[in-house]
Amino acid sequence: MNREITCTVCGETTLARPEPIYDGFKKTGEAFVCTACGARYASAEATPFTAGPQKPSLFTEADRPIFASIFDDTERQRSCCWCKHLVINPFEQRCGLSNRQTEATDLCEQFEKK
């Protein structure tokens, strides 16, 4: 978020420091304080943030790469990583039906989607 403001009290372009507002131990909002003069703004809506410089856009949508689709969705989602019987623990991955060690990319005839 842009923290640069044009302060309405001192007229300087400076940074705003966020300070939390508490009701007991519960945070209820944020106030913003001008770092140049200490003027306090009650909320983000009341704080005079500057728009800041816009980033130049060098690339357009035509410049984005086109990714090849190797697998269709039905084939890709029949692997063990999408199966509800896959049991994962810190040491190995097992099939809950056959109790054999599997990999997430294995394919199975007993596949059931999660």
C-alpha cells in the first residue's frame, strides 16, 4: 500500500505511519500519523494519500506465453494425488485401499475423486 501523503496541516509530501487503535485488547482500526508534523488522521479514508507514480506497462496481453496442454483434465485428475484413498505422512505416501507405497503421480484403476 502506498504510504505517501500530502499533509493538509504542514503541506509536506511525506510518509504516513499507521498506528493501531485498540478497544481494550481488541484492535478496532488504524489511525495514520504524518511523519513530518505529527498530524493525526482518524482513518485511511480521511488520510490524504497521494496517487503515486503509475508503473509503466511494458507488456501487453499479446506478449504472454501460450502454454501447451499435455494432459486433458480427465487424465490429469485420475492420478493418486487427486484420489481420496491417498494417505500422506512425513515418511511415505500409501494407498488406503491396497496399503502399498505410491507416488502422487501414479494412476490407479480404483481411483475415487476426493
